Amino acid sequence: MAKHIGVIGGGVIGLSSSLLLRQAGYAVTIIAKDFPAPFETIDPITQINFTSPWGGAHNRWVPPHPSNPVSVREHPLSLTTFRHMKALFSTHPSTAGITFLKGIEYLESPGPEYVALTEARASSSEIGPLPGFRLLSPSEFPDSKITWGCEYDTWCVNPMVYCAFLLRRFVYQGGKLLKKELRSPAEVFSLLSEEKVDAVVNASGNGFGDDENMFITRGQTVLVAEECDATVTRQNADGSWTFSVPRGFEGGTIIGGTKEVNNWDVKPSEGTRERLLKTFGETYPKILGEKKELTVLRDIVGRRPTRKGGPRIEGKVLEGAGFVMHAYGLGGRGYELSWGVAEKVVEGIKGHLGEGAKL
Ligand SMILES: Cc1cc2nc3c(=O)[nH]c(=O)nc-3n(C[C@H](O)[C@H](O)[C@H](O)COP(=O)(O)OP(=O)(O)OC[C@H]3O[C@@H](n4cnc5c(N)ncnc54)[C@H](O)[C@@H]3O)c2cc1C
Ligand SMILES: *[C@@H]1O[C@H](CO)[C@@H](O)[C@H](O)[C@H]1NC(C)=O
Ligand SMILES: *[C@@H]1O[C@H](CO)[C@@H](O)[C@H](O)[C@H]1NC(C)=O
């Protein structure tokens, strides 16, 4: 008999982890309050705490640098994710919701990690190779406020097309689902009476609210109908950002976005929308083509499940219940780091249950 894992969470982290656990031979049940659904039908108020629908989502490299220990821990996870995305795109180009395209960055006030990111370093095994990496020359900058720029090959996903694809793949490979709101991870051990649960994965995003290091980072973006040929990020000297994330698959383009710590406002701000559209249009006029204005489809507000000190990816025995592998607190990088986190989850479960766990 295969050992049975209960995964809490139907967001990008729970789904990726469940798929790899299934492929490692475990019996897997996902238990979640929210599952992927067509993005257009997801209610912005009642499902505000389910973060995955509200993501961009693009991969932007955050160069590892000693000044930022979290970046050093996270970078390998983003490289692992890149490899998985490439593989999924090559086998499922028209169904996975993944697009490969150029990433372009324009920074007004680059931190030390960017200043140190030369073409030689980007192609070294220390941090790369980052495919297609090239520093831009000042003549390629959109205006004189930009002091550093680069481009590279990267991926974007249409979040709910991608998440629904992961979910379908999981079920196709024999995974089971249970829609339910839990009071605690411990509940899962006694929930499925006919089937013993040997370990639990806690990929609940922002779910239980009892980790004092957790906080939310509000993000407001705007979805426009225009297509964009690249995922472009601009950092302003005041610390604010503007970016585009083409969603592909009839999903338009996300123009982002804000990063507001502990702001719980569910309503979009019109001022923010206008500022994002204006700055992005000036930075990358190509998106407008012949038009004067972008075609706004909807505003988006989401809550990134952020954690002081970085994500929690570790196993721990929960007294009186059993082994729980935690995988939450991915902040603004849940998609970017998803497959790296999922590999760590499988390692943690294997480490605890032993090799006998396989089918
Ligand atoms: C505006 C915005 C832009 C973003 N852009 C990007 C980007 O470009 N790239 C990127 O990598 N990331 C981006 N992110 C971040 C990314 O969306 C998140 O990191 C990611 O979605 C987190 O996934 P998760 O699976 O951890 O959590 P969630 O998606 O929130 O999933 C949590 C799951 O746990 C379930 N759950 C929680 N509590 C319970 C309970 N008590 N009982 C049962 N089930 C429960 C929920 O129902 C849900 O299924 C962005 C986020 C925002 C808001
Ligand atoms: C979202 O989470 C917060 C904090 O846990 C909670 O107060 C709020 O009721 C939740 N909102 C919804 C719509 O579930
Ligand atoms: C499970 O994850 C949530 C984050 O969603 C966290 O608040 C909680 O403390 C975790 N559970 C345990 C038992 O550690």
C-alpha cells in the first residue's frame, strides 16, 4: 500500500507539491477551501484570501546577494522552477498556460545585487546560467531616469489556466480532492476515516493565521485587453514598481503593481490604477501600438502571504497528530519558486517516511 499524504491547499504551492508527491508514488488527497476555477468567475471579495488567482505571474530573477540572505536561499528554487516550466512548456505548449518570452528590466536605483549582476556572473554556475541574459546599453533605456537595465529569456503563466492544468493533471494521475475548510492541520489526520493519513503538507498560504511571522502584502494590478510582447519591469527611485505580465491564452496583460505591507483594503484605488497605466505606457509605449489608451478589463487586489525571514519550508512533528511538512509564506514569489518548493516538500516527506513509502 502506498503511504497517504494529505495536502492542505489548492493554490500553486499545494498543487505543485501534490503532483510531485503523486509522481513519487504516494497516494495524495488535496483538502482545500478554494480550488482553481475560471479566473473570470472568481469572486474578488469572498476569495480575497486565496492568493493564487490574483498573481501575475511572471518569473523575475532576484540575484542572490549576501546583503539579502533570503535571496540566497530562494534563488536555487527559482532555477529549479525555471527547468520545470521549460519541460512542461515543451510537452504541453497549448494547454499548460505557460508562455516563454523576453523579460526586460529598467531600474532607476539598482541595489547592490543588480550592480553586481554582470553578463559573466549571469552565465556562471554560481547564479545561472540565466538564459539569454544581456545588459542593456543606456541608448536602449526609455528615459534618462533609468540607470541600469537588462533582458533575459523567461516565462509567464496565466495563473488560473495554469493552476487548473496542474489540478487536472493531478486528478488524471490518480490524485483525490476534498473541498473543506479546516480548523487546523491536525484535523487532517483524522478526517479521512477510511484511509489513514501518514503525513500532512501545510500549503495553506495565509490560512490559519497562527504564525506570528506572517503578514500580508497587498498588491493592486489592472488587467488590460492588449497583448504585450515582453514582461517588462520598471523600478522607480521612490521604491515603487510598474510591470507588465502578459497572460496569454486570451487572458490579456496584467499591469502592476503595488506592494503594501499590512494593507487589508479589498477595494481597488482608482488613483493607483491611473498611476500604473500612465507610468507603464510611458515606459513601454510599444504596448499601445496606435492607440492612445489601454483597454481596462478589471482591477485586481490580492494579498501576498508574506513571512518575516522568508518562506517556511520545513517538517515538524505536530504533538498528538503526526508529521507536517510546512510550505507557506511565499510572498510575491509563489509561482517563481513553486517547483523548487515542491521538490523540498517531497524530500521532507521522504526523509520522514523513508523509502518504503513508494508504490
Ligand atoms: C498582485 C499580485 C501579483 C503577484 N505576482 C506574482 C508573480 O508575478 N510571480 C510570482 O511568483 N508570484 C506572484 N504573486 C504571488 C503569488 O500569487 C503567491 O505567492 C502564491 O499564489 C501563493 O500560493 P499559495 O499556494 O501559497 O497560497 P494560496 O494561493 O493562497 O492557496 C492557499 C490554499 O490553502 C487553502 N486554505 C487556506 N486555509 C485553509 C483552511 N483553513 N482550510 C482549508 N483550506 C485552506 C486555500 O483555500 C487555498 O486553496 C503575486 C501576488 C499578487 C497578489
Ligand atoms: C481573510 O482572512 C482574514 C484574516 O484571517 C479574515 O479576517 C477574513 O475574514 C478573511 N476573509 C474572507 C473573505 O475569508
Ligand atoms: C500552517 O500554515 C499556516 C499558514 O497558512 C500557519 O499560520 C500555521 O501556523 C501552520 N500550522 C502549524 C501547525 O504550524
